Amino acid sequence: MRPFSLIKSLSSMHEISLVSLLCDPYEQELGKDVVRYCASIDYVPHPKWQAYANCVRAFPTPMPLRVAYYRSPAFTRRILQVIHERHIDVIHGELIKVVPALRAVLSREQIPILYDSVDAISSYLFQQWSSTTNLLQKGFVYTELKKMCRYEVQSLTAFDQVIITSSYDRDYLAQLGGLQHIQVIPNGIDTEYFIPPKVPRESDSLVFCSKLDYYPNSQAILNFCDKVLPLIWQQRPQVRLTIVGNNPPEAVLRLSVDERITVTGYVPDIRPYLGNASVVLAPLLMAAGIQNKVLEALAMGAPTVATPLACRSLDTEHGKHLLIAEEAEAYAGAVLRLLEDAQLAGSLSQAGRQFVERYHSWPEIARQLTILYARVKSTASKPEQLAGIAGAF
């Protein structure tokens, strides 16, 4: 959502050329929506055999595997070609997977680069290492964590400007490596797409919407169903839970053995689920950056219960925009409170929507980025109107 929304909002001010790795065929289908906002689009196929071979070669080296996986000389070559063909002024790179290509570009071209880290990967790995009990997995994650701590700091110093979605992650990276050129550009929400429903919400209904093949998300809902949901059922056994998201692992699918739990798998549109539920859940135990799932729920006017980690990068207030709870009993109590107190649920619904409208507008975020593009370009050449931006994803 972040790359698409940024491209859409920036396209009214800039000419954008998109260069993207294509790791799975379905990704090209996702790109159809962005065509109208780009002057050119180039997809560079990245077959899995190449990705796995990269990881084998990188295993004994200082490069983290989640970076090595995406190394692609063809991707670098295409970026270089687009720079000259489209007369690019600034490169906007997204996520750590593009860092090897961006550094290769810098070795051959003098061009300003703004790098969007989105979040601090080493912070996420530290949380994963801390919460993992399997010794073999814990050792592997620790190895990756040490590599990533070094790699993130070394990589970020190579770019003219670095942006990140949260002040928490910015401060973490600054402390990790003394980096001072990191600016917070938060995630936004399309408030014309995510609109509160005009019909009443279904009573005693909970929903969790997320990408379920991402470990922190599946871990969160499995923990909720194991430790929190039984406490809710003690008070209100009629409560139903819907789990929405693509590629649910087997452990999540097995939850639907209880007829009060529905696992939908992939759905083309999450709005009906966010708009129907009495309470939206964000029970994350690990988190990095801004959690879009929380912003989407608030934009839909959905009463939401989140863990502190899920909303630590937002300036939301407990009891005003949403409820915040961590331990199982407290989280269950917060959910039950919203199910029983319609006045509180309505108040949170209205305030949450207003919060998103005020602080997470994509046009305002695009305006902030335009200022940064001009700044990084002025350090390399005389300031002038920016014409072309290449996005690497």
C-alpha cells in the first residue's frame, strides 16, 4: 500500500518511472493499478533459483540473507538504463531488498538517492530473537540480527537522505549507528477509500486483518486465540472471530475447527470486514514501523484494541482513539469493554477517524517528500524543478 499510495500522490507533481523486481507472477497483476500514474514501468524477473543461490553464497558472508535473496545484476542494469533513458533526477528506493542495487548504481553514477527504509529491520529481528524459544531458530535469528545491525548502519550512510515511518525506528537506528540524516515520513491512509460504514456493526464480532504468511501476524493471532479469546468466551461465549488475510499457515487454518472462528484466506477487499466487526484486533507481539492495519481500522471508524507495540509509532491516545492493552487479561477486558459499552465504542470510532484524517493524509506526505527530493538534488547540482523520479522497489 505504501509504494502505490506514494506513487499515486506524487504523480501529480512529478514524472515517475518505476523499476521493480518481480519475484512472483502475481506481483505483476498488482502493478496494473499503478500504470496510470507512471511514465514508464519495468519489471525485472527474479527467479527463485537465483534467490536461493544468492542465499547459499551469502551464508558465510556478512550480508544478511534477507538482503542477499534479492540481489540481481539485471535489476541494477535496468535502473541504470532508466536513469539515462528517462533523464532521472532523483532515485527513490524502497525497502532494504533494493540496497545492493542502489549501492551498485552509486558506484557507476553520481545521482541523488532518497532511501525509504520503512522500518528498522534489525529492531524487528531483535524482537523475533527475544520471543523465539526454539534454540535452533534462535541461533539462526541471532546470526541474522548481528549481520543486519552492521549492514543497516553501513548501508544507510551511503545515501543522501533516509526516511522511515516512525520516530521509534528513527531513534533506534540513530542510536545503533549515530545516523543523523533520517527523517520520519509516516504511512498514510486513503480516506476516500476507507470510509466508515453507514449501517450498524454486527454485535459480538471480532476481526483480525493481516498478511498471515508474515510471522509476527500469524504469531499474534495464534497467541490471541490461545490466551485471550478463551477469557472473552468465559464472559460472552457467543463472540465470533473472523481472521482475514492471504496465505494463512496450517496452524491458523486449524483454528476454524471451532465454529465460532472463521479463517477466510485471501479476500479482494478488507473493508467489508473492517466495517462489519464490533471490534478490530491488533494484538501484535512484535512490530516495526507504523502498522497500517491500525490506521485502516481507525479510518473505517472501527473500535480497535491494540497492544502497545502495535501503536507505539502512532500518536494515538488510549481511551480516546483506541484501547491499548498487553497482557491477556487486560486485552480480553478491553475487548469486552467495547462489546458492552456502545457509547465508548462510538466515541472511539469518531475520534479514530478524525485522527487519521488529520495526521495521515497521503497528499500531505507527498508534499513532504517533494521537499526532500529538492533538498537531495540541490546537494548534487543547482536547485531546479524536479522532472523525473525513478522508484526502485
